Amino acid sequence: MLINAASGMTGQYLLDRSRRRLGTKRETYSQRGVAAGEIEKEVFWDAVTVDVMKQWRTIHIPITMAFGVLGLAHILSILFFWQWQ
């Protein structure tokens, strides 16, 4: 669970950073008057990074939900069997 939590925080940071960087680069190139096709070539790897991070989320969220359900089941089983001997 700790690895999943650390992965979530790191992934969120990287996704936000990648989105900001992509937006900044596009805006900078646009202000310089670079053609749209050339802008897309220049920001290709940043766009790939954003796409990879989005794919990471599709895997990470179900794992997080599974840990949440297992944690809740653990807590409920403790409360249910508290007095059982």
C-alpha cells in the first residue's frame, strides 16, 4: 500500500509537471510565430510523456480502489469479530 501511495503522489506530480511544461512550450512556440505542424513536432516527446502518465492512471486507480476495498473489509471484519473467541 505504501508503494501504491508513493506511486500515486509521484505520478500526480509528474503528470501535472508534464501538462504545465507542454502548455508552456506550445504557448512559447505560438508566440514566436512557429507553424502549428512545427509546434507539434517540437512538443512531441512532452505530449508522449503526458499520454504515458494518463495510461499509468488507468492502471493505478483500480489498484487503489482494490486496496481501499480490502482495507474497508479488514476494518469491518475487526469490528464484526471483536468479541468473538
